[in-house]
Amino acid sequence: MDYDAIVIGAGHAGIEASLALARLGNTTLVVTQNLDAIGRLSCNPAVGGLAKGNIVREIDALGGEMAHLIDSTMIQFRILNRRRGPAVQAPRAQADKFSYHRLAKETLEAQKNLYLFQDTVVDLLLNKEGNKVEGVITQRGHKISSKVVVMTTGTFMEGKIFIGSFVSASGRIGEPAAIGLGSSLRRIGFEVGRLKTGTPARVRKSSLNFDAMTEQPGDEVMLGFSFRDKKIERPTLSCWVTYTNEKTHKIIEDNMDTSPLYGGLIVGQGPRYCPSIEDKVVRFPDRLRHQIFVEPEGLGTEEMYLNGISTSLAEDVQEAFIHSVRGLEEAQIMRPGYAVEYDYLNPLQLYPSLETKKLANFYVSGQTNGTSGYEEAATQGLIAGINASLKLQNREPLILSRSDSYTGVLIDDLVTKGTNEPYRMFTSRAEHRLNMRHDTADLRLTPIGYDVGLKSEQDLETLKQKVEKLDVIKELLNKTKIGSKKASDVLRQPDVSIDDLIVEIPSLGEFERSLLNQSELDLKYSGYVERQNRQAQKLNKMEKIVIPSSFDYSGIVGLSTEGKQKLTAIKPHSVGQASRISGVRNSDIAILMVHLSRGKKDGGA
Amino acid sequence: MSRYTYDNNDIIYALASAWGNSPIAVIRVSGDGSIKKFSELFSASETLLKAFSHTIHYGKIIDPDSKEAVDEILVAIFRDGRSYTGQESLEINCHGNIIGIEAIFKVLEKQGFRSAYPGEFTFRAFMNGKVDLTQAEAVMEIVNSQSEIAHSLALKRLEGNLFNLINEIKIKVVDALAVIELQLDYEEDEIIDETHFPKEAIEGALKRVESLLDTYTIGRLYSEGCRVVLAGSTNTGKSTLFNLLLKEERSIVSEIHGTTRDYIEAKTHLEGIPISLYDTAGLRDSKDSIEQEGIRRTRGLIKESDLVLLVVDSSIDGYKLSPEEQILAKEEKTIVVCNKTDLGNVAVLEGSYPLSAKTAEGFKTLKEEIVKRLQKGSPKTDGSTVVIESARQKKELNRACEALKHSLEYFKETLPLDIIAVELNEALDALGSLSGEVTSEDILENIFSNFCVGK
């Protein structure tokens, strides 16, 4: 064997997968088409956001890299949704794109056990039986063997970009697609589909009239995504807001025939939650304007990102409608907006470990699994890397539950329900949302990161101290009386904040701000968390009933035909997962439980 | 979210005797730890904890909040493995009136006991090897009754109208929740749409849930009972049917007046529903003043009744209803019974129920129809056709009602939206258990189709 592990691709998923594998002691080779494109932010220059910010902190709590990368390269920081409730607050940062990429590359290069090689993977090496991966074949003819392979091809597998009638085989504008691998996977028998996404034009900063736009500055204090980075000291840049108008919409409507989407050139399904401007104009004809966020792409560049108007209309049309917008009248387009269509693997073909069911030791993560977003990709990469490594150690895979993390929700949704549009995480997808605040990711996941081997003794010790302090604060609030009431009861009232209590209980002032906030939220939310948990509780008990992966559904009398097919194809790892598969009925679940429990009593599997 | 779990670990209860007023009612409880949990509600808790299996104990059941006795009861206990379900179990013998039983249910719920789904006791017995698992057919039967409850299958039994009404309410709540989830899932500055708090939608849903709850007549039905009148010409066999109805149950017959020209009232039960049954004078024009008085009373009784059994003699060739009978037959609360089918030469009227009161042939079907009609809610209510019928429907609607009220209160107290969303999800969970689940995908679908979002 040349390597323990090979990771195909070095985007946000590939970075996490390869670092996790190497850090866990496996010799790991990253094969990428272009070493100068490691960790590129292909679309918007930002990391985090609602639900996504929580994911970044989960990655950090488990021992991943994304939080460190953004903490060192951010040029604006904001906590979103401050007014709408702590459970759905999340951090978001604008990134310096170039620095982000460069730091990602430096981090990979500095990692022990990690090797980087520029080439394109076109096929897989399989064992004789054709049911286990043993390495990769590259475009230049290298055959490289390994025990496990993690595939993270993003938008590059058979990627195609569209601008008006212009079509090119690319994964990003100016970068060739990875041709061959998609066909190989189809030949092996994987179900491969097409998805579509898009990006807006980049314009030159010095050609914009900012006086005609509204400034949107960041928060004054920059906080870290990583639980290690307490406070960030970095230069900060503003974003700007402007709007499309009726003239803009008229131009778009009049030139819809130049759109490859409406002309039927694109077959892949695009994301409904992030529509192109032409989509918005068609679907919401009553709306007189749409928002545009003009965001800096970095400190050392003039390029500005026009968030909100992703498009694949012809370039002259793009120029015309952009120039119709206030503040953008003279905008110089440096890169046009475009749509990209790419191969994705139906994620129903994966176990929750992200290993494929068809090919042992072959893991898939990131946009290839039908997701969208850097954060969604990264956390899958981390889990795939961890699980590939656990497999090499003959250990049980790490499967996070829906109740302990957004990552758990993400992967469970993918492998249980599949997806036919690019999947983005939303807080409403999580039944246990109130428990999954971004500030508690370390409490939820760091012990797991330690158990896996990515978090150190010291990390665990830091966490322990935090927990102890939280306990002390809780005790303090429970013991101290304010008037005739317990301080904790006083704090439960909606109009009382912990700041009001510091006057009465001065010793609270000795604790860090973040810990006080956390204690306050824990207390204020405890009743509602209980209610939410009751709603979701039924689910939890079924999660714990494990179905052996060798379980044979064919011999079970009474299962519905559809239920039998779905269960056989998806191979759920627990009764809980089985119950969420569409087409599996409650009666199927009941019969399954009777059989599983009978098996236990008979002493069989 | 509302999928039934087939979980065997929590404690369930159900009324084992018929739902209705009776001298004694039996409530069955099953689940690990049930004896200890129940002892906390029992006046002689120490005795109960130490007692052997298969023993009976006298005491009072105490409300844990008010500390007041709810009822005097006898409790039989069954230690682990030695009960019908194979689990630790209890049987509570209490006084058999509906209000008292419901009060006990309330106390049990407070203690964390859950109302059992139909078939759930048997299901547990299967799971614990108390019933032969190899009888696949029986397993399927149970399993089917399980699935019926947890999911929309049960809903096929629902009146179409009720199902639609609940769905309409659900759509309102989904609309309201979508406005809130939109604000939770997208940044403040990313939404230009109007995002007022959906107060009107929630209030509208709440109002409809409340008026639906008002139609819950079964409580009234069982506590007050209802009036069933036997009407028809003389010699059609009313009295035979009267006696047949009384023979079925233990009944007390009390003759009001001895004359056949007046009416006879008897008290009985049908499927637990207390019934006042009236055998009346025949409806016909008469010049006899005493008979006229009897007919006048009969008409009065018919007017106040919940159900009329119009009995005709189907053995008479070319039998025709009198004009008055024809009008009566068309009324919603009337069941036409074509009696004397045993005499042959039968002409059964369309939409009527054939019966031989003499041989009881056709009686079972008729009785089922009577109970069905009575349970449908009294025709004396406001005339709306949609009513809720079962205790379970009432319970779920109450849950939805409470949750919707909470969400409005929380809004008033300016609590954050993520907490308000918990309440609206609770309401959806409750409504979903009556007419099919709402998934997070449904909410997102609503957001994407109604709001222009996304940068």
C-alpha cells in the first residue's frame, strides 16, 4: 500500500477529511487538480450564518479546522438574529478569500503524515470482487493504492458552467472540470445525478458609488468561532446594501431567452432557498425590488461580491441589469455570474458513517452528496475522515445523533431521505434546536472529539473547568436569595437579565461574560427545552434500538412491499432511522420491533 | 414527530370496563415501576409497596397537587412478569361514574402515566412473550390497530368533514409557523417581506379549535343520557322491540301509567350510554279524546327525543306510511324499522332496517346503528355536522388549544420567537396526530413558496 488513505479534492470537505486522517496517524495523500485552489471560497466570501455558524463551532468542538481558518482570516464579524432568540443566534464572518485559501494550504502542508499531489483522479482501483476500494487512477496514469479513499469532488465531477449560451466544462470559472470519474462511478453501479447552483458577478470596488448605498458594518467586537480563540484582533471592512428596481426587472424579463435555465440547457435541480435573480423576478412578479449585498472579497483585492443576484444570463444582459442598480451604474464587471451543473451521488447510497454501501472503505462527503455550503461540506469531510480512520483502527463508526448536533441532523437527513435539490441546513430541520446553541457545541461534542482522538487531554481539561464554573454559577443562583425569591427564579422572568443580578450578587462579576450568558440562557430556557424534548422524546428511544447491518428483511412476514424495498436499500442503523424513511409504515416498524426483540430473546442476532 | 413509538418502557393506563356509568369501573395500568409510581398517589402507599403480587388493597387515590382524595378505590397489583402484559401492572377498581373516572385519569396523567393506544396492552403482551408470537395473523391484527392510532390510518375513520376541518386549522398553523421559521432561518436583513407576528392566523386557528372542542358532546351524552322514542302505528310490534331492547341489558322498567294509550318509560344502557326508552301510543287520527291526548303526548316526546325508532309492519301487503309518519321518516334523528320479517311476504322500505323483534333477527345491526347515531352527537346541538367524538380527539385538540394560547401569551410577554415556535410545533404535533404529520420539509416548502428569500 502506498498510503493509508487518499482524499480526492482539497475543498472544504477535503481539508477536514485529510487533516482528520493525518492527525489520527494515517499516512494520507491529498490529490487535487490544482494546488493553488485549496480551500477556495467559490461563492460568497463568508463563513457561518444561521445554523451554519453552529456547524462551524461543532467542527471545532470535534477537532476540525474550519473555525481556526476563519478566525485568522475574517474581515468582519457579526452575531445574527440577536433579537429572535438565543437558540437561533449564530456567528457569521466575512472572509478574506485569498488569505483563507493560503492559510488552508499552509495548514495542510504543515501537517505531519499529510502529502499533497496535483493530478486528477479519473477512476478507482477495486479489489477482485469489485466490492472494496483499493486506490485511485489519475489522469496522468498514476495508480496509487490505499486502504481507504475519501471522495470530495464538490462541483467538479463532470462540472459544466453556463453564462447565456456559453457552456464550458468547468467546476469553477477558469478551472477545468474533473472528467472521467463520474463515468467510472456510473460504471461501478452508483446512482449519479445532476444538481445546479449559481454565483453572481464580481465587480470592481473603485467603480462603485458607495454614497448611493447603505453601509452595513460588522459588530464592534470580533469573537472567535473556535472555542480556543477568545477574541480576534483583525482589520474590519463594511458590506453595503442596495436594491434592484423595476428597470432591472424589465431588463431581466426582456432577456429571459438568454438564460440557459429557461432555455432548458440546464437539467440539474437548483436550490429553492437561494434562487437566481431571474428566478426571483419570475416567481415573485409583484415585488418591486430585491436586496443586493455588496461584500468585499478580501483586504488585498478590488473584487466585490454582489450577494443576492446570482445569475446565468448572457454577459451583456448582466452588465445592463447591474448598471440599472443604484450605486452600480458604473460598475466594472471583473468576473461574470454563472451557473454550474455537476454530478452528485444520491446520498441514500451511504451509511451514516458516510461510507458507501456498494464499495467498502470508500467514503463520500461534501457537495458531492448533494449539499450546498462550505460549512455543510466541511463537517461531512470531518466525519468521513474520522470514520475512515476508525475503520482502519477496527473501531465502531462515529454516528452523531439528531439531538446532539446539526451535523447529526445533516447526515441523518441525507442518508435517510436523500435529496433532490442542493441541501442547506436550516434550524427548523432540527427537532432539538433549543439544545443546539452555538455556544454549547463544546459541551455537546468535545468529549466525543477526545474519544475519537482529535481533541487533546488539555482540551478536555479546559472543558472540565468550564463545566465546573457553570456549576458554580448555577449553585450561586440557586442559593442566593433576592428578597424572598431565589435568584434563579428571579432570572427566569423574561424581563430580568443576568446584568441586573450582578448588582445584587457581586461575586458573579468574577466570571467570564460568555459563561454568565450561557448560564442565563440555560436557566431561562430550561422549561421550554423540556417541552421541546418531550415532543422529540419518542424519537430518541427508537434511536437506541440498533439494527445489525446484516439484518435480512426478505424473510419477515407482514412487512409491506415498499417498506421491505426501502429498508433493504437504505439499511438503517437504528429503528429510529428506519422510522424516518419515507414509505416505511408504522406497521412495518412494529413488525420490525417484534422481530428484533424476538431475536434478542432467542439469543440470536 | 407524532409517530407512535412502540415503546414498552413508559407507563400506560386505560379503562378496562365500558365507558359509561356503572357501579364499578376498572382502570388497568401497565409499565415498569408502575406500582411505585402509583403508590405515591395512594393513601396506603407503604402497604402497596410491600404487598405481594396478586393481592388487593383498599385506600384512597390522592391528587398530588391539592392533596385531596379523588375516590375510594381497590387496587390489585401484579408484580413483574405475572400479569397480562408481562409487565408490572395494576388494576384500579373505582366508582363507575364518568366524571369520577376522568378525575382519576387526570391524576394519573399528572404522575406521568400515558393513555394507552387501542391494542397497546396486547401489543406489550406480545412483546413480552405472554402471547404466542408465532401466530402471525394475530400479530398483524394487533400491529394494524397500533398503526391505526399513531398515524393517518386512524383518520380514515374520521368523518370526512372533521378531517378537512382539522386540516384547515393545521394549514393556518403551518402558515403562522412559516412566518416565524422564516425569521429564524434567514437573517434579519435578508428578509424584505412583511413579517408581522402572525397573530391573526394563530387566533383564527385557536378560535376554530375551541369551537370544535365545544362540539364534544360525548361527555354530555354519557352523563345525561338520551331519549329514544319508539313510534309507529298500533300492532307494528313496538312493545316487542321495547322488551327486546330492555332484555339486552339489565334494566329497570318503571311504568308511568298503566294504559297503552299513554307511554311507558324504561331506563337502560346501550354500549354504556344511559338511555330513557319510551314506548308510545300509535300515531293516527283518532276521535277518542283519551287516545288523542296519548297522541299529543307522543308528538311531544318525539319532539324532545334524540332518536326516534319508527316501527312499521312490513308483513302487511302494500303498507304505506301515514302523512305524519312520512314527515317523521325524513327527519335526521329517525330510524325506520321494518318489523315482523319473520312472517315472510316482506316489503322492506328503502333505507330502513329490517327486523324481527320476535326472533331478534336484524337486531344486532339495528342496535349498532342506534349506538352510532347517538354517539354522533346529539342532533339537538347547534346543527353543525362536524363534531368530535372520541376522548382522544378531545385530548389532542385540548393540547393544540393550550399550545396556541401559550404562543399568544408568549408573544404578549415578548418572549423570543424560538420559544414561540416550540408552542406552535406542539400545536402542529397535536393536530398532526389527528390528521397526519407535518414535517419540517412542509414548513420549508411553505416558506419557499410564499416568501422571496435567499441572498
